[in-house]
Amino acid sequence: MSMTFDDGTFIRNEMAPALPPPTQRIGALAWMRENLFSGVLNTLLTVFGIFLVALIVPPFVRFMFIDAVWTGENREACLGPEVGACWPFIQAKFGQLIYGFYPISERWRVDIVFAAGVLLLVPLMVLSWPFKRINAFLFFVAYPVVAFVLLTGGNINASAFLLERFGLIRGLVGDAEIGGINLVFWVDYVLTALLVMAAIGGLIAALGGSGRSAARTTFWVFLAFGLLIFIWDVDVGLDYVETRQWGGLLVTLVIAVTGIVASLPLGILLALGRRSQMPVVRLLSVIFIEFWRGVPLITVLFFATYMLPLFLPQGTNPDALLRALVGVALFSAAYMAEVVRGGLQAIPKGQYEGAMAVGLTWSQMMRLIILPQALTLVIPGIVNSFISLFKDTTLVLIVSIFDFLGQLRASFTDPNWATPVTLYTGFAFAGVVYFLFCFGMSRYSLFVERRLNTSHRH
């Protein structure tokens, strides 16, 4: 109700009823009109997109599912004029695609490594999960050691593999002795003691220990375990499996995870070094970054595999997979450094001045103020580098390391599965596997961006 006066004005005594929303903003038709057909160019692009989907998706679905063969013992099941994907081939070669030539009786060790990695990685990726320090310590410190022991087998003394089987030190010390005992023996046990003490120290730090009591505890624990390692050599009783027997998805994940985990901290250090005020540090960082960015990854792998042994002392023969891991990690670190440097340059100068104004040291300023903001800004670039690295692992086939794709190509040579559709089935399956990993990393990066981007929240 309202009261109207002689001059035409009126006073409303109650709220006017709410008007319905504009009809053009309601329903699927309205959404399509606004987003797909809002203009001539948008309409043409929509029609072209529909044409592409109609051209690609139905044949793909027909080949992968409708006309596909799901059961069979050999190539006879996949022969015919209208046969689609030959899934019995994937089923027959599945173990080879996952484990490579890893002994069948020992594949349970790989399964444990995969399961432990997932169980530790999932809580680490959930931002609200508690006990992040312990989780990070277990994943980045304890898990690599356990995975190394399980995958290689034999002695828990990790340095024994590096010194004796990988030949990193024996070529340098030869048959030298100290006190009648070969020098390799002493170096072996000293490095093992250092590895164990470093792991225990990391656990104490992860638990939040500080002060004199934590320092005394760390010292006595270090001393006790160091003596224990010298007195008693722990043997887990697993058979040794050479890395040349590894293959398939196992090698792909080992190379990708190692490259990802190693490249980020190395890239951060190189980015900080390139922006350093010390000329020597800046020059060395620039030389490292530009050198590794100036050569293709395939050249790095060739050099690490075939030419590096020529520059090492006689008798030294590092493991082929280890050489590839080092080459991939250094190559990726150079690209990661430039991504991180872009984030550092995007931080306003006022952030540096404000940090210095409150009395923070350079390390505190970088750790607490600058790097968290810089890394948040370049999350898309970091994840893009991770995705590229994951796909670039296929290049190790050039140096006779059979990753997932290399193992798949090797399986094509089996005459029992030689059919016209075997090749297409294998590459379609590989494409799906790589897409799932890369798409998962991409979606997780978007999730982290949304959680960390608090500047525009209402």
C-alpha cells in the first residue's frame, strides 16, 4: 500500500514484492545464449567445436569400448575386419608395463613402495592434514631410503650399493688399506653412520625439538647409532635386483619423482644465486643455468650414459639409471630456477623493505616473506615444469632404459600379439595413463592456487 499526494508523490508503507530475475539468465538455454552464442564469432567457434567433437569422440568411443575385444588368449581374438581395441594384449603385458623385467617373485617389494608412496603423499597434499612436519620427514627422508632398500634389495647399508655395486668410490681408492682393512670398507661404514645419524637428526627436528635437551639427545642418539653401525651390519635378507631389470611405470615414476623432488630445491637455490649480490655466486649460477638450458635433454642423457665414464677414474662405473637420474635432476633444476626467478622479480620492492625494517635477516626474509609469495605466484609454471618432466622421461629409452613407453614398444615385438590394432591399443592405453597423471597434477595445482589466493576473497 502507498499514499499518493496531490503533487504526484507517494509514500510506500510496505516493501515492494521482489521482481523475478531476468529470464535470459535462467536455465540451460539462457546459459547457452550467454556463453556459447553471444556473438557471431562465439557462435562460429561453438559450431566448429561441436563439429570436432562429433568427428573425434564417436570413433574413439567405438574403438575403445563398443568394438573392443575384452577376452582372448592370443592374437587370434583380435583379428577381424571390424575389431576395435585389443584389451587382452594389455592384460597379458600389464605386469611387464608396470614392473619391466623385475623378478616376478620379488614384485611385492615394488607394490609396497607404490603403496607407501601413496599413503605418505596423500596426507602431504591435503593442506589441512595435521602433523605436516612428521609427514614431510617420512616422505622426503625416510621413504627414499626404504624404497631404495626394497627396490635394490640386499643390505640396508645403502652406501654399500653406492660404493661397491655402483662403483663410485672403488675406482678412486682401489685396493688401499688402513690397518689391514680395505679403505672401501671404512668409507662404507662411515657413510652409513652419517646417513643414519642424519635421518635421526631430521626426525628430532621434525618433532619440534629445540634447546639444550634436544641437542644433548641428538648427540647421544647419533653416537649410539654410529657405534651400532660400526659394530653390527644389519642385513634385511633381500635379493639384489639390478636396475637394468627395472622398467615400465616403475622407472617412469622413479625418474619423474626424483627429478621433481630434486629440481625444486635446486632451482630455488639457483634462482637466489642468480639474484645474489655476490658476483662469484651470481656468475656460477648464470653459467650453470645457461649451460643446462642450452643443451637438449637427449644430449644430457647421451653424455651421462656414454661419455661420462670416459672422464672418471679407471674402474669407476656408476649405475646407468643413477646417471640418468642425476642428468634429469640437473637439467630440470635449470628450468625451475628461471620459473622461480620470475616469481622473485614479481615481488614488490616494498616487501623487501618492510622485512628489513622489522629487523629480519636475509635468510629470515627469504624464508618467511619473499619465497612463500614468490612460489605462490609461480605455481602454474612450477607444475608446468613438473608435467613436462614427467613426459620427458620417455627419452630415457634412447639410452636403453625401458620406461613405461619403452616397455610398451618392446611388447609390440611379441609375435603372439601381432595384429593391426595392437599398436593403436597400446598407444591409446599409454596416452590415457600419461593423461591421468598430468591431468591430476594440473587439477591439484588449481586447487592449491585457489587455497593460497586469499587476496580477492570476500
